[in-house]
Amino acid sequence: METLTWHMVDELKHAYRVTVIGPTGASSEAPEGIDVVEAPPAPLPWFLLRAFVLSIWTSLKLRPASVIAANGLTAPSAWICSKLVSARSAVYLHGLDIKTKNPVYRAIWLPFIRRCDVVIANSRFIADVATRSGVNPSRIRVLNPGVSLPEPDEHAPVESRFRAAYQLGSHPLMLYVGRFTKGKGLLPFVENVLPAVIKEMPNAKLVVIGGAATKGLGGATNYAEQVEEAVARNHLVDNVVFCGEKKYRDPDISAAYFSANVLVFAAQNDDEVEIEGFGMVPLEAAAHGLPTVGFGVGGLLDSVAPGSCGLLVEPGDYMEFTLRVLEALRMKDSVLTQSCVQFAQQRSWKQFGIGLRSILTK
């Protein structure tokens, strides 16, 4: 989310003077030429209060034409500030910004989201959730996040280094990238798909990049331990490589995309889990020429184009999921690689910026 915010700022600066209210240290991450007003990031309630006061002070000083909340948590500040200076208010909605069942959030924050002049949803799925949550459909605009495109000549050297670093040899690789949450479906994949894949292809490996979810509205869980227990229980220890949590720009992530045969994303479609709001990882994989096999749920319907950059399977059909993963592991299709990259090129950050500026000027 932080990366998306900075890309929003970077694209907006081409047409506007932009000032950001952010946590302490944000100025070091900001694009060149951006003014940042900082508030201590923790505890969260204190940050929100300080950010609210700084937003009012900054708005009264600068008299902006638009006040934008980069997520649902800052929607109240954006809306109130916009009213104080007769500006336009906008909020960019991600997954839990509108899907959370937290009663306090829904009672206090959701009404402000509904009042914003423009509600930007990161996928058609989130737009639908926003509508069902009482947001006027006439105020909703869908704008998928963008993606950075790697240099094609990076492929061979980084793949070689990555495979050597994690002792992967020439094994066919499945890849999972993301937090360990129920909604992303790593545990059911390990339990329902991976054993069947390994039975057919014993030399295949699952590479896992990510860590436990410890922040955000969803709270911390013991999901990581459950995944590790499932790997041991199914005798898959030799077929699963845990690479640990990586920062967004860690070169290992790009190298893993280049090295793998298929990205697996068994996102769940259940009211009891956090349904994937968009699916940034499949889009990043596509930018590296890596196809995705996933369930057709939530925001994955926007981030995976069946036939172009992967395949979406009917939710819950683990047998079909297994067959498609095996098919991808046996095939290194240059044509599919090219179509993945072409799909991502149409969703670059530059294209995102064009769409964002268009929404804010209408």
C-alpha cells in the first residue's frame, strides 16, 4: 500500500503541486520535489489524530483543489479538510478499507467514505463491495494499481543467482509471494494441491516468499505456524523452500518471478476470510513473464487475464487447480511469457497515472 501511495504521488506531481501528510521518515521515501509533513506513526490512534491536525493546518495554509485519502483510514481527515477549504475529496479504497467487519470502523469511518466526492476502487470487486456498503455508484471509479516493468536482460543472471542462493538447482518451481493470511490460500494449497503435484512431479518445489500478518485491521494470527505444520504433516519438507519475508524492492522477489514456472494463488472466496481486493502479486509476476494459476475470486478477476497471463479456476476446484499447475510446470512457453509481459505493459504506472489524473479532473 505504501508503494502504491508513492506511485500515486509521483504521477500526480506531473500535473499538480502535491503535499503529503505521512508518518515520520516518509520524506526519505518520497519522490523528488514532494513536500512531506510528518507525524509519529505509533500508536496508530495517535498518528491518526496528529495527521488529522496537520492535515487541517496544511489545508488552511495551501488551500488545495483536491484532498485525497490514500486509504480508508484517512478518509475522515480528507473529507473534513476538503469541506474547510471548499476542495474536492477523494479516497482510494483497497481491500479491508471497505470489506472489514470491524464495528467501530464501519460506524465511524464508513460514513466518511460514503461522503467523499470520488471513491476510487482498486478493482471491480472492491467497487461492488463499496456499492453494497452504501457508496453511491455514481461516485465510484475503478482504477487498478500499476506495475513496474523489469529489464528483459535481467532474466538469466538473476535466475541463476537466485537458484544457487536457495539451492534450487534446475527443479521446476511453483512460487507463492505474500503475507500468510487465510484469504490468500497458502494453507489449503499446501493441503489440497501440493501433495498431488509432488506425487506426479517429485522434483518440483514450492518457493514461499512472505511472512506472518502482524499489522492492519485483520490483526495477527498463527497462520504461519499452521502452514509449516501442514508441510511437515504431508511430508513435503524437502519440496518447500521458505525464503522469509522480503521488502517490496528486495531483488530476491524479482529473481523469484524470473526463476519460477508458475505463480500459485489459491485465494479464498469465503465471508470468514479477507478476500483478495486486487491481486498485486499476479500483476508483478506477469511483468516478469510469469503466468498465474489462481481461483477466480475477488480482485484476481482484474489482475489475471485467462489465456494471456495465466488461468483462473472455479473457486474450490482443487483437482482442476492441480492439473493446471502441473501443466504450467511442464511448459516453459515463450509465447505465454510474451503475452504476460504485454498484459503488464498495458498496466504500467504511467498508465495508472493517466487514469488517476483523468478521474480527478472530471
